[in-house]
Amino acid sequence: MQALVLAGGKGTRLRPLTRSIPKPMAPVAGVPYLEHQLRALAAQGIVDIALLTGYLGERIEDHFGDGARFGLRIRYSREETPLGTGGALRRALPLLEETFLAIYGDSFLPVEYREPLELLRERGAEGVMAVCRDEAGETGVRPNVALDAAGRVARYAKDAEEARDLEYIEAGVLAFRREAVVGIPDGRAVSLEAEVFPQLIARGSLLGWLSPRRFHDIGTPERLRALERLWA
């Protein structure tokens, strides 16, 4: 089983901290945030890791190396210029297995990571998106996903105003077949959210997997501190 971590973001909302380190290396409970993510994957037996780096990617590569001291096998795909989330996946194509997990380097969802991959294989879809409910508004994110009766993603609207059909929030864990990445244009900036997801939805090939847990993220100083309190 393979997991990719999208770790190329600049983290502009975390400045001045991220002027010298990439966002996934922000310290949480004494170690870089990305280290918590990788240890969570390793604890579930997921040891084949691809880190998709960009901004200050050498800081990540210097810290984790080949992953041996963490019990992992780590390989890297680095963007020389920003390619977006979809473009970063396309650049990593030579590293990809036939099915793989993809997570964001600034969010954390405490679940069994195998389950979205199992759903992907069982249903023969091209992609699976983990979603969650957040009636209490703890994430600070508006619902942005609608599912149909068959559990397929019917609509994704990242920054939508409130709408009755949008009941769920994208939770930061994805599973893909390699074939879903092959069609992404090579060498240009492509957004998963704006370009890849709509294409998969139009083909009826993006499933939703309902997480029993909410996600956490380090996108702002306040959320970073909240996650620090959680893990402390």
C-alpha cells in the first residue's frame, strides 16, 4: 500500500513561521507536523511513501531522508515551479502504484486509511474522497460536498455559500487509481479541486467515504495551536 503526501504548499497564512520552513514542517508538540502524519501512516503498516514537495522542499528531504530511521521507504517528487495539487500528482506519475492513498501535508484525519482504498477497489471507481459531517462547526469549513444515493460525489464546491445539497466536508484523505492521474496535463499547474474532481464527478467515478471523525489542519496559527493542544 502506497501513500502520497502533498507537501509543496507555501503556508502564507502561517508567516513569519513559514518564511524559513515549508508548512508541513511547522512544529507541533515538539516535532515537525509532517512527522506526526508519517508516524500515523507507519503505525497502520503503510510504509511506502512519496512526498510531493515544492517550496523549501530541501528542508523536508534533509529531515526525512530515505525514511529508514522512521521505518519507512520514502521517495520524492519535487516541483521546481508551482504545479498545483493536480500538477504535483501528475509530476509524480513515475512513482505511482496502480492504486494509492493521497493526503494533504497540512491536515490530519484520524481514521483507518485502508478503508478508502478498499472502497476504491471494491467499486471500481477512479477516485474516493473522504468526507465528514461537522454540525458543530468545529472545523470552520462550510459543507462543500454533495453525495448521491449511490454514494458518489454529485457536487464539490470548495468555497460555496450555504446550499441544501451540500451536507459534507472534504476531509483531506483521497484514494486514486493511477489512470485518474494519467489524464492530467503534464508540466502545467492543475488544481484537483477546480479541474480534476469535476471531471471525475462528471464521469460518475468519484465516490464518497464517510469518515466517523472530523479532520484537523494547520492552515492558520489558531488551528496550529488547537492541534498542538490536542496532541499535547
